[in-house]
Amino acid sequence: MAVLVATIAAAPLLVGSVHRPAVVAILAGASVALLCGLAGEGLRGGALRGQSFAALFWLALILPLAQLVPLPSAPRRVIDPSGAALLENAPGGLPAAWPASLDPQSTAEEVATAVAALAVFLLAVNAAARRRYRRAPIQAVALAGVAAVISGLIHKIFGIDRLFGFIDVNAAVLPGPFINPNHCAELFELSAFASLALAMGAEAEVRIAWYLAAGVNGAAALATLSRGSMLALFAGGVSFVALRWAADRGIEADPAAPPRSSPLGRSIVWTAGAIICLVSVAIALGAMPIIDELAQTNFGSGAEKTTVWRDAWALVRHHPLGIGRHAFDRVFPAYKTLAVSSRFEFVENAPLEALIDVGWPGLAALAVVSVWLLRRVAKVWRPDYVGAALAAALVAVAVHNLADFGLETLGIRLPFAALAGVMIGRAIARGDEERRAARDTGRPWRVAIGLTVSIGLVIGFAGQARTSADDLERSWRGTSAGPVRLALAVEGGRRYPTDYYFPLLESYDQVLRPSGPGLPSPRLAALNRALRLCPGCGQVHQEAGRALLGLGRRAQALSSFRDAVRIQPQWSLPVLSELDRDRFSPAELASLAVGDGAQTLAVARYLVPKGAAAEREVLATVAEAGRKGVPPTEQLLVKSDLAVTLGRFEQARALLTEAAALSPRDSRVEAGRTVAYEREGRLAEALVHAQQGAMLSPFDVELARHRLRLVISLQRWSDLDSALEQLKTALRQGGQNVTEVHLAASQAHASRGNVARALSELKTAATLDAQNPAIWAAVGRTSEERGDLTGAAAAFRQVMALKPGDPEAASELARLERAKADARLMQMLAPAH
């Protein structure tokens, strides 16, 4: 029992037990606990009870085991033609045999999770059925949540940004033991209701302690800022209240006792009090931003999980029998239409995930077994207060997994299995139900579960021992380019034939030119395989474009680059720069305007500096941007930039006047007028418009810089201080360093002959940017100009400290030391008066 409790508690705290060392340790713990349980029952002359109630956990193990059975290619093609088409992209073509799972390694790793959960469930059932240890698994889950909360508070108090000091996490408020905040929330939900269950069965001060643990864990779930936590806690709370209302209330009240309020009234009062306490603690932990998270929810924005759910239905259509447990990460890129570069390990919807992984037959089997099991549990379960809390914990996490995948991890599934086992064990321990449950230990169930668990343990440990995709990728990155690195990429493609990433890695080391006439390019062949496995991957299209360009196929290369930009619009400027360096014409560059209006206008802006050579393309692209919904002001600004580039200043001013009429408060119009007048050589007018723009946008850094340059150029010293102050304010507003303000001030004062003020500004700049040797060198030169040889020498020593061995600084320092020596000698030889 001690091993079981330690395993349940450690599973979530070991960073969710998603990394190999933790998985092996937890799997070993579950195995040892199961062997000890079997040995103990054997010594008693009995067997584990309630094994038929493990049907759902058993089926969750059977399905991935069945998906690991190798199938010859011919029948497999009949069963899953789309899967065979993906497998044909393996380095050597379609394998002779392959399991039903398109990612056997990940499915084998799921076997480890499933067998551990089955073992924990069976042991928890028997611990609860024997009554002696029925509280221990619940306490393990509750205390794991308390430990996680304490860990999060310690991280916040001591400013530890990384989980346990070495793992990067995304925790806005309270760092939990999981990398994913949603999984942290699910642990806190389980722990909250587990603590509530313990409170229901405790007395006096102990009950108060468990109530406090329940409240803190519930508040911590909200403090993760997981929107699903609010839905989960609501569903669990409603379930608890409903089941508590129908629960056995134990011994009837003493008739002589004073009358108490009705059960409904007590339920309302206690529920309201619990909600008030929960919200108060959650606010204290910093959960208020969750309101903003809810307010920003927009299922039509394309940034929500529902978008992935819709896109993932293609897998259901093409693979009705399933792709294999945990194979989503390797297969989804082949069907993804979303214009995002992120990879998705899970679809984050438990029913849809089950349908994708095990197909319609597997989902039907899970549904049938679930209904059968629920009906069977209903026959033996008579809810009491403790059972109501345990059932509420299961409901909360099940509801949360409608928008998450926490149950796919050991850190959530094991505590979930433990609470489910205790709930069932408590039910079958009641009177006649115990004898009825004893029939579950018959030979068929013992043989089926025993054999399945044995096979699962072997495959689970073997799956953890095998080299994973992450291992291969790390080895590839740690190896220099060449045959060895190429071999690693090919091995990755052989082990994971549906993953586009390994053909992409292979392309980096494959030769570009074919070995003979009429033969394909090895690099291009690898990239074509990657494209078939991920037609929506911008990086693959970009690399294909580079390969085609290297082969002299400019038209095809341009088409590939165009696809890359269509998928990743944020790559527009880097791709434009790359193709520009390869001497593509303005018309060819303009063809990259394949995104929305903003991306199209960005292409037009890039072409503006090319002047007359790109005038027609710029105007056509701006017109296309207008058809895509870009406002007229944006179009006029680009056209005015083109007119300035072409030297048509009057036309530029006319366009800007039109833009000002449409957007009179737009500072960019004044910025455009500033540039136009400056290019024309009319600096005074340029400064007037720069000042007007500064009034409209006082925090525009570029506009403030432009104004300061004009002030210095025109020597309008009366405006210098206000221009400097505006730039400083704009920089600070944007969180930028203000060193450049003091450098500009130094330049201005030096031009006015005020060397003392220039030196003061330089010293301030050096204080703000003490690691910049150029500033210290300027301090040295200005100090010497002012006659301070000692200060100049000290500044150049600082330069030497920042740039050891710098010849110019060394020469200046030596010259200054000689000058100081000469000055001292002259002072000594001077006649005394």
C-alpha cells in the first residue's frame, strides 16, 4: 500500500510524469505495487476483487496493444488506404509490414500509461473494499494537490521563474507541477474534491483542515487561468450537490434534538459559503485575470481550440479505423489546413481524440463498455457524502477533458484511476455486494486482465527503452553536417515514416545535384516526401524553393516561395529580401502578395524603394490591397512614399493632403509630409510637420527621432530641449533605453561649442550603457578636448577593459600617458614665481 500511495502522489508532482525517467519510475512503482497486491491476495488464498469493474481501464489497454500488431502491407492497404499512402513516404518506400498505429513508438508509450492506470485502479478498488486503507489513495491525491500549491507559492515568493529551477513553464499566476496550466488545473480539481471527500468522512478539527485543503486547491485551479477549470469546478460542484442530496444520510436524527433547517436550506447555505470562500482565496492567489481570459474568448477568431477540432475531422474521414493512440502529432500535419507553424500533440478534446485514435469501432467499444459499466456500478453503488465527492472529482476532470488532454498523461490518469477505484471499492464493500463482487474474481477475468497486464508491462517498459523521436532529433542537432547526420535523419524517417520533419532534416545533408542525367535530385526528393507529409508546412515549401533555385528552376522556386508566404504571412519580408538578393524582378516579387490586405500592402511597401522599376507593380499591389479591404488612408500613404522616391514631391503632398482629409488625426500623414519636405530640401517646413506629428503622437519614437535630427540640422536650439524630452518620453513609454537621447544631446552641445555640457551628457550615456566601448571612447576624446588628460586616460582604460587588445584604444592610452608625463615635466621645469 505504501508503494501504491507513493506512486499516486508522485505521478503528478514529477512534472506530470511525461518525461521518460519519471514515466519509468512511476511504471515501476505501479508494477511493484501490483505484484505486492497479487502476492498478498495469494497468501490469503484469494484474488483481487472487483476486476470486472476495471473493464474500461482494461479496454483502454487492449486497444493500443491491438494497434501494435504488425500487419502485412497488402491487407493493411485494404484496411487503411490513406495510411498506406502516408507510409509510402518512408525512406525505402512502403514497409513490408506495419502495425495499425501510424506511430507505434507513441502507441507503445501509451501502453505504459494504460497499464499503470489499470494497476492503480485495481489496487485502489481492493484497498477500499477491505476498508482498512480506503482513505490512503484519497489522501495521496489530496496531499499531492496541497504540495503542488505550496510549491507554486514558494516559486512566487522567491521569484523562481522556472519550474523546480530548470524547466520552462507558462504559468501566469501560480506555477504548478505540470508544464501545461490546464493539467495543473485538473490536478487541483481532483485534489479539491478528494479533500472534500476526506472532510466528509472526518470529524472536528481534522474536517476543518480538509475543508481548507479543498478550498485552496479549488482556488489554485482558478489561479492557473484555465478557462476549463471554471467549467470543471461548476460541473463537479453541481454533481456533488445533486449526489449529496440523494446520498445516504446515515443514522436518523435524535427526535429529542432541536429542529434543524431543511436539507435544501442547508445545501444552499453551505454551497453559497463554499463559493464565497473559493472566490476569495482565488482572488488572493491572483486569479482575477481569468475574467479577461473569458472575455477574450471568441470561437470565431480562429485562435481557439475549436478551430483545430474542425480541422482534425479530416483524419476521421481518411482513417475511419483510427490512426493509433497518440499518433496525432505525426499524422495531423498531412491534413492540416490551418496557417500556423505550431505542431499539435493532441486535438485537446477527449471524445474526438478517441475517435481519431481508435476509429469508429474503437469508440463504439468504449461507449458500449462505458454504458455497461455505468449500469453495473448503479446496481452496487449507494451514494454517501464521501462517494458524492469522489464522483464529483471524476465528473470535473471528465468535463475538463472535453477541452484538454490531461487524461492522456500519467500525472492525471493515475490520480483519476485511484479515486475511481476507491469509489467502486467502497461500493462493493457493502454487505451482500461484497459477496457478489467476489464472483468478479473468476478465472476468465483473472486470466484476461493478468495476461493483458503482463504484456502491457513488457511493451510499456520496452517502449520507454527505445530511442524516441526527440532522442533522434537531439542527436541530429548535436552532430556536424555530413554522412553521420544524414544517417540519423534517414533512421528517423524509417522509424517515423509519417513525420514530415525527418525528411526535412534529411534534405539538409542530401546532395542537391543528381548523380546522373535523368535522375532526380536527392535533396529535392527528400523535400517532396516532406511536402506530401505536410503540404501546409511553410518551412518545407521554403526549403523546396531554395533547392529549386539551386537547380536553376526559378519559376518553380518562386511558386514554392509563394506557397511558403501563403502559409506563413509573417515571412513575407524575409522571403522578399532573399529573392531580392537572387535578382528576382519587381514583377516576380509582387507575385508574393498572396495573403490578406495587410500582407499585400507590406509587399507594396517593400517595392517602393525600387522606384521607377517597380512603379507599376507598386500601384497594382496597392490596388489589390484595397480590394482586400485595406483602408484608403493606408493606400495613399504607400502611394505618397512612392511619389517621394520618384522625386514627385508635389504629387506626394497632394496624396498626403487627401489622406489628411480622410484621417485628420493620423500622425503618419504628418510624418509623410516631413519626409517629403526634407527630401525636397525644405527643412524648415519639414520641421513644422514633424512638430505637428509629435503633437498627434507624442510616443512615436521614429517621429521623435526625426524631429530631433531636423532640430540639430537647422540649429534650432530653442527647440532642442523639448525635442530631447519628447524622444526620451517616447523611448521610456516603449520600455527602451534612453542612452541615444544623451548621445544626441552631446552631439548638439558639441556643435554649439559647449564642450562641458557635451561631456556631461556623454558621461550620463556611459553610465546608462556602461558596456559600450564606443561611448567610453567618445568620453575620452571629449575629456581630452576639454583638457582633462586624467579623465581621458581613465575613459580609454575602460575601453581596454571592455575590448582587451584594441589597438586604437591602446595607442590613444599610450599617447595620453606620454602627454600627462610631458605635462608633469613642464610643470616641474616651470620657474617659480
